[in-house]
Amino acid sequence: MKKTSEAQLKAVQKYDASNPEQVYYRKQKSAARAFTRMTTAKAVEAVAAVGVDRYREDLQALRDAIDEKLKAL
């Protein structure tokens, strides 16, 4: 059984088509949050493959970029 009605799906598609900037923003924010969480089994495997030290460095670089952006705003 579907949890989301066809009408709701259609409304979401219409909103997304009418607001591409909002959709892009939401996707970018989601990607950044997903990178910081890395809790799925696949993500844990990816971190293990590249190494915890590299992941830590990448998180620090992301933090630095965020800090720079906040100062610029």
C-alpha cells in the first residue's frame, strides 16, 4: 500500500518544476548533511575504504569552508 497519494506526488512534482532553485538548494543541503553523518552501511564501508584520517580531513575542510562562508555573509 502506498503511503503517498497520487495527488500529493503530482503536487510535489509541480512544486519542484516551478521552483528549481529551491530544489537545487535542498539537494545541496541534503548532500552536505549526508556526508557529515555517514551512518549507512554503504557509507561506513566507503569511509573504511578511504580511511578514517582522510574522512576526518575532508570533514575539517568542509568545516573550514563553512566558517569562511559564514564570515563572508
